[in-house]
Amino acid sequence: MSNGGSSQPRPTRNERREAAREKARLLREEQKRRDRRKKVLVQGGVIVAVVVIAGLVAWAIFNSVKPAGPGPRNMASDGIVLQGVDGAITAVETPALQPGDDPVATVQDDSGDVANIVTYVDYLCPFCGQFEATNAETMRTLVESGAATLEVHPIAILTNKSAGTQYSLRAANAAACVADLSPESFFDYNAILFENQPEEGSTGLTNDQLKQLASDAGVGSLSQVNSCIDDVRFKAWVQDATTRALSGPIPNSDLEAVTGTPTVLVNGKPYEGSLTDPGEFQAFVTQAASESSLEATPTPTPAPAQ
């Protein structure tokens, strides 16, 4: 009689051991397959992440390293030349330097009747601030009356002295923006930048403050000037002009290079006097103009002996 149990014989101990081993083998193989799939997915995710990051870095570099554009108009010599016309200060108009162009030296008045004043300034330089505070009104009077021309070269040698904000460079760029778009306002904007000069080592003025000073100085084409300041449009030109000033030679003079600011020349002669004594600078201008007048006066040719 059957008792209802299975008719299959019970697996032996060896058979049970082999079955367990087979099951374990299958489980290990399944785990290996899962591990391989996971590894492929992780590697694929890493590759995608790397590609995305590389793309973002490339995009950032592309947008931060823009091709150098043209320099500002009216600064073909790397400086803007201001002269008096009917009692008003006007700029000598010149085309913009294209990338790679060499600056064009200003043709100065060598008649001896005009003092040709040339300044190389950094808007963060405290000594430049002293010179401007002392002599700005004297230079305004000389230029307005036609007794002098003023050629201003904004450079940025203190770019790393403003707690990382690059104020020196940004201020020189702002001055270039005004020279390019509102040259008739350059003298006033140059003056107001020094009147509001921040301390060396500070963060300097913000772009919004530079734009406000442009408005306070009565700069024309203000919206365009503001955009130029925000874009730091002439950054490459400022850097190139600074390098040219520091490497020299300095046109219309015997000066090999600018070694510090302010560098002030009158008819090619460097001013090395007091930065806080207006009388000393006025006397130097008068003397330099007088010497040029003597040099410009031709020596009479002796009459032939009878």
C-alpha cells in the first residue's frame, strides 16, 4: 500500500551538497552580472558628468577670454590729447587702434608758443592723486586759454592692489570709455576720478560708482558709456597700453620707459618737482615752454662780408 509520500528516493548527502554548491554558483554569477551592469552604469554616468563639466569649463573660458577688440577712439597715441578751442576744452579726434596696431605718436606743437603737457596716470596711485589735486585747475586754465595741450595716458600698474577687484584696470577702462564716446567730457571725468580716489589696497569703487561719477561729470552718451564700463570693453587695450608704457620708449621725449606714476612731461622734459606745490609745476611749465621757444627760433644767418 502507498502511504501518499513521494516515490522519489531522498537525495543523498552528497547530492544535497552538490545542489547547494550549484545554487551558490548561480547566485554568484547573478551577482557578478548585477555588479557588471552597475559598473557600466556608474562609468557611463561619470563619463557623462565629465563631458558636461568639460563643456561648462570650455563655455566659461570662451566667454571670459574674448578676442581683443579695437581700442578707444581718440586715443591713437595710447593717450587722449586735449586742447583749447574758443575757451573750451576739446579732444583731438583720432581713429581707434585695431588689435595688433602700434600707437601713433602725437605730433606736438613745436612752435615754442604752446606747452605740451603729457601725463601717465594710474587712478589708484596716491601720488597721481596728489599731483592732480595740486595742478588740475592750473592745467585746465592753461588748456582752455590755448597756452598748453594736455595728453593723458591712463595706465593700470596697480591692478593687483585693490583686494581682487582690479580697480586700477576698471577705472582706466572707464576713462577710455569716456574718451571713446564722450571725449569732450574727458577732462572733467579724469578730474572727478581723482577727486573720489579710493585708497590703495581697498576694494576701490564699484562699476556702479564709476557710472555715477560719469553722470556727475556730465558725460554725454551716458547709457553707452555705462554699458562700456560694465563690459570692461577696453580691458585688452588698457593692458596693452600699460605694457607699452612700461617697456617704452616714450614718444616725444628721451625717456626710455615709464617707471612709476605719475610720469609728467612738458615739451619732452620730465617733471621731477614737488607734487604738492602748484607754483613749482607752473614755473616748470613756463621754463620748458621758454626753452622750446628758444630752440624753435632760427639763428639769424650772418650777412656776407662786403
